[in-house]
Amino acid sequence: MKTEIVNKEELRKLFLEGLPLAEIAKKLGSTYGSIRTMIYHERQRKPHEWPLRINYPGKSAEPPLMMHLYECQDCALDFAVEDYEDADHSATVCPICHSDEYLQERGYGQFTVTSAPLREVT
Ligand SMILES: [Zn+2]
């Protein structure tokens, strides 16, 4: 196995410029997989230096939202509630029957807004 030496400063600069990982790999003489792994590990160590880049086709970047997902079993309805800092989720009710009696919390996570239905990115 050959050892790949990639200049991390250079990698980070290209990364922050928004270059696709495949392009970065080509410029640094590495491979897409290695670059991705390297960024992943660097992000574990210094998350603030490696902001998540979210690309969605044809749309400008919007910040990912933290959402609570609920299901009302009575209405067979799934809905999501944005998680604000001061949100009182104990007051969440089903938008159809206005009751929390049949509410089930289905999950919590980070979502991006796309033209497609909500997609979990965690
Ligand atoms: Zn309901």
C-alpha cells in the first residue's frame, strides 16, 4: 500500500472554496475515497473547521433544521416540528385532531429543505 501524503491546509482551502471532492482529489493527487475519509476524520477532531457542505441541486443553501418527527396514530398523519431553542414540545398536538393522545414521537434529526419530501441527513 502506498502512503498518500496530502497537505491538510491545501485540502481545507479547496474544501472551503466549495470544490467537489472529486476535483480536490484530482488536484491533490489523491482519490475521492481518501479525501472523503480524511475530511471525515478531520471533522471529528475540529468540527468548526470543516463545516458540513450541503449541496442540493438547483437550490441555494438553507441551514439544516433540527426537527422532531411525530405521528398521530389516530389520523395516520406524520408531521414534523421544527426544534427552536425555546420550543415547548410537550405542547405539540396533531394538526388535524388537535390532540396529543395518539401522538408518537418518531424521531429527531437534522433535515435539509429540498423540493423533495423531507430527507434525513444525519
Ligand atoms: Zn390526529
